[in-house]
Amino acid sequence: MVPEGNRSGHRSPEGRGESDMKIGIIGAGNIGGNLTRRLTALGHDVSVANSRGPHTLADLAEETGATPVRVEDAARGAEIVVVTIPLKAVAGLPSGLFDEAAEGVAVIDTGNYYPRQRDGRIAGIEDEGLTESRWTERQIGHPVIKAFNGTYAQDILDRHRPAGAPDRLALPVAGDDEAAKRKVRALIEELGFDTVDAGGIDESWRQQPDTPVYGLRAGTEGVTKALSEASPERTPDFRG
């Protein structure tokens, strides 16, 4: 539940004023909505956008204190931007989306390729063998950090734990920009989860759908083991 103070725009008791960041979230579905709830509860300045326009986000804004904006404005001044939309919609994001973001902005890609269920066939992934996040990078013209793609949305609200807790879950994080990766891992740890470095974006197939780590609820050791057991071959259910 979102603290009452957050609904009026006041800092939650969880907030850490010295580390507050400006964060943009593009996509207000299950993952985007729950990240908005948790990040505002932690005291961050969150702008949230979706494809239908700011007027459709009034309830989420009232609940959390986040600022509803147009997609074109979601990255303005942001230190971290979360892109959490269907993969088939990525190519339609506005050009120059990150031009007014903060210097060194880290872009989190939570996306997954579901060719049969939702996205249709994407040639760059199928024919060129690109990882899903490498394909996304090419569409948006900016490096990404892959995280949250195998996370249950409800766990963001319900399964966060303090550092050192025996049941604290770990999330894999992949990316080529080490500074951006450190920033994202620190944010995830603030959200109440451990992280495991899953390598670069060309290694991010290890956390794509139908791999051992995808949807895994485990700690650091379990996530590390699952990443090592992944195969780069797509299973038939996830080929277009």
C-alpha cells in the first residue's frame, strides 16, 4: 500500500533525501505502475508516461505523487529512464527521446520478445541473432541496461527485503556501460533486491524468456547458477 503522505506529494517515511533522483518511466502497465509506486515511496521524483497520454494516468498520479507526462517528455532531466513497453512498440518511440535527459542517463530495458503471443516476428532478433536488448538499443539509439524483464510485477511491491535478509531475492542485470550498470544496480538494491551482474548486452540472452533465470525467485547464488545454465538457442515457443 502506498503511504498516505505520498498521495499529497509529501516524502514517504521510506524516502532518502540525500539520494533522491529524477526518474522517468515509459509504460504504466504492471511493471511500470509498480515501479512508480515503489520509487515514489522511496522519495524519488518520478515522471510517468504511456501511449495514451497523461490524462489517463490521473489515478496513478494521485495515488503516488508521480507526475504524468507525454512520452516525449518522460526523459527530460532524468538520471534513470525505465522503458517498460511491449517490444513491438519500441520502434515507435519518439526520436531524440533522451536528448534532454541528464548527462550519463541510465536507460533500463525491461522488455521481452514474445513473437507468437504479442510482438510478431522481428527480423533483427530472428535473422541477425541480436539479443532483445541489443535490438532495443538500435531502435532507441541509446545503450540500455537489461533488468526487471523476468521479475513478477507484484514482487516489486511485496517481496522487497532489507539487505542481508535470508529471503531477499536477487535480479540479474546486464549491460555494457559499467557506470550506468552500477547506477541501476544501486537503485535495485535500494528497492530491496540483491543484484547479479549478468554480463554485457550480447550476453543478455541468459535472462531472456524461457531461460532458467526468467521468473526465478531466488537469491544471489541461485540466480548466478541459473545464468550459467542458460542456452543461447531460442526454444520453439519463443521463435517467430
